[in-house]
Amino acid sequence: MQRWDRVEAFVEVVRQGAFNAAAERLRVSSSHVSRLVGQLEQQLDTPLLYRTTRRLRLTEAGRVYYQYCRHLVEGLQEAEAAVKDLQDRPSGLLGLTCATTFGERFIAPLVHDFMACHPRLRVRMHFTNRRVDIIDEGFDIAIRLGHLEDSSLIARRLCERREYVVGAPAYFTRIAQPHSLSELSRHRCLIGSRDHWRFDMDGVRREVRVDGPWEGNSGPALLDAALKGLGLAQLPDYYVEPYLQSGELISVLDAYRHGDTAVWAVYPHHRHLSPKVRQFVDYLVAHIGEVLPSRSPAAP
């Protein structure tokens, strides 16, 4: 333990650039810090610092030793913080954003259940189909659906998500079901939040631009238009599966269905997550299958 005190003192001196500042951070005297660093240099049989009245400067050996030892000190600090968090309860404000319909139907109930277990927690939920920059706009977590773009955010997979191209039986009495992607140009395609549909062709992702008489940014409205026979729609499983089972909708182009696009919790990268973020994401992973019973939760 005596050796560790010397290493910790040396690392803090380099971080702070002065013995007195390091002593203040370590809550000991400057003379004690100086003595510990001197003992470390004797132990290693080499100087680590050049000392002048104005500044400190690392020797070559000091630079090498610091690069190794700072990771040890940071690792210990992270370990202590992680153990402390096991005793901490989520508290403060948790900012969350999610797509409107999915968030209202499935995420909000889980948020409310989580809050019931953690009365010190406050939550701000923002439902929008716009892609939110969670760092610039001050959110802790975003729930995102489908294909993720490359980013600096951490992504935790929550559950599966599949997309279907569907139409009502009445629609198919007027025009035959499509069996290839090229046939979509002959169909009335109902356009939701994007004017291109995603498919998988021989393992390669392909996007097909579609056109039709209806366009809107509401999933429930798009579903209603498809149920009433206005055309084809591409919608996720949680919208259409009950209607596929009842026969009110028919799925087509299943051979080209895009693979599992998943539901994700994304959050900024930190070496150590706050208890409210870490525990809430863990809660989502554990319980999202209860609100989406036909889907599989993510593997831990």
C-alpha cells in the first residue's frame, strides 16, 4: 500500500503541475507529497521530475512511468465509483427522446414503472419523429428504431424490429400482389416518413423509391389508409402483426424483407455512466419484452 501512495502522489503532481495543488487534491501536506515522490524515485533509482522554483517537468523516465501509472490510478477511481453506484439510487432529471407512436405506446409505460421504483427520479420525455441530436439538445438517452447511422454514441440493442409491406385484401382485388421489387412501380404506395422503402436482396441492403396518392408522417394514419385499401404501406411489426393474423392485411414481398433492424437505446459515451442512465437502460432491456410480447428481448 505504501508503494501505491507513492504512485498516486506522483500521478497527481503531474496532473496538477505543482506539489501544493496535488496535496490539496489528496488532502495531505505538500511536504508529504514531496516525500512520497522522492521515495518513489529512490525506489526506481531514477529521477522522474525536474524541479525548479517556477515549474515541474517530466524526465524521459517520468514520461514513460506516468503513461503507465495514470491508467492504473484512473482504473482504481473508476472501480471505486462503480462500487459506489451500486449503493446509489437513480435521481435527478433523466431526459429521454423517442419516436412518437412507439414512445407513447411502449416506452412511456416502462418509464412510468421505472419511476415508481425510484421516487427521487424526474423524467422529461420528448416524442418526435425528428432525429434529435441528444448532446446538443441536452438529452441523456434516445430510443431509435431501425438502421443506425455511424456515430460517436453508444448503442444498446433492446429488441427486434421487422418491417412488412402490406395491403388490404380489397386492394388486391384491383391489382395483383407484387412478387418482385420492380413491380412496385405499378402499385399505389402509401408514403410515410420516407419516400424510399428498404429491402434485402441476396444479403445486400437495397432502397427503392416509391410513389403514390397518400403521404403523411403518422404511423397510425398510414396504417388506417392501408386497412382501407388505399394502397401498399411499409410498416413495422408492432403496427401490422395483429392485422396480419386477423387477415385484414396481407404481407407481400416477404422474400425481400429487410433483416432485423432492431430498437436501440443510444447515449453519449462516458467512461462511467450515471446510475440513472445505466439502470434505466438495463431496465428497458429486461422489461421491453413485456410490452412487446411478440418480439425477443436483446441478449445481455
